[in-house]
Amino acid sequence: MARVKRGTTVKQKHNKILARAKGYLGRHSTTYRAAREKTEKAGQYAYRDRRVKKREFRGLWIVRINAAVRSNGMTYSQFMNGLKKAGIALDRKVLAEMAYAGDANFTKLIDTAKRFISAEAK
């Protein structure tokens, strides 16, 4: 039986890792061993941060909504409560975009939320 030489396979594997490590500093982009370690860690960070990104954006949206609502004399939680009672189901991403752009419809939403909160209090 013929002998299997694996030089080309290994070279392809190494080149694939080194291509991923392109742009890394120092020997992390030129040495296979260092590049492999760096790309593995980069993959772990990428996997983790795809989930963290969602959390961070939700926090950003809440901060933007809160800032816009407070300038109209309400808090974020009161506003969201009023929207829920009014039956308005807009997600935070859309609300934050409206608040950031200074949309006139956002002011109408705040007024609607205030109306439903004051109606419940009576």
C-alpha cells in the first residue's frame, strides 16, 4: 500500500489559521502556534459577544427612551406602563429611534401614556 504524505494538508491547515490571524500584532500573525491560540481566543470572544451585544443595545435603547421621556416629565417605567395599558406594542428599538430623532409621534405616545396612567389613578 502506498504511503500517505500529509504535508500539503498540514500546510493548508496552517495557512487557513494564518489567514484568520492577518492583522494581529507581532508574531501572532506570522507564527502558526501563536496565531492558533489568538484565533481560538478571538473566536471565543466573538461567540460570547454576539450575545452581549444584544444586552448592550437593549440598555442603550432604554437610556435613550428614558432621556426623552424625562424631558417631558415622566420616568421610563411610568412611560412603559402607560404604553402597556394603552395597548401600544412598540419595541424598545423603535421607541428609541423615535426618541433619538425627536419625532413628533413620540410626543404623542408620551401624551397617550400619561392619559392612561391618569385615567387609572382616578
